[in-house]
Amino acid sequence: RSLTTLLVGTMNYNYQILNIDTQTCLEESVYRIKKDHNLVGDIQINTESVICDVHISNKVGFSGIKILEISAVGENGVEILLRKELDINVNPFELTNL
């Protein structure tokens, strides 16, 4: 029983670290868009413990709205997917979940 508890605790810890690293990738993506409002396409952001593939696109029919799709893979192969909508028409930018 204690081995199972240890494994579950370790998995939860690894997931939380990956989640924090994924938020870092999201922040870096928003920063890059802030520097270049016309940014679209695929970028890769690497940290010490995660690789993030980010796809940035314009929302069809909505000027100034970006769609960010982030796939983050941690050292242990666990993956987190984020989809966000970024409104760059307002200051500060508004970020919402999709």
C-alpha cells in the first residue's frame, strides 16, 4: 500500500511541475505575440524539463484574436494540452480557455 501511495504522490508531483512549465510556455508565447502582433505559425519552447510545441493562429472572422494550442511533454513522457484564445485588441491582453 505504501508503494502505491508513493507512486501516486510522485505522479501527482510530476504532473504539477509539468503544469507549471506549461504555463511558462504559455507566458513566453504571449510575450512573443506582444512583441509581434502578426505572429502566426509553429514555435518550440524548451525549458530544462519540458518541450513545448506551440501553434499560433488567427481566429477566422475575428480581427485581433489569436488561438494558441500548446502541447507540452515532460521528461517522463506525460503530455499536457492547452487551448487558449488571446484577444490582442485590449491592453492588457485577455486570455480565455477554449
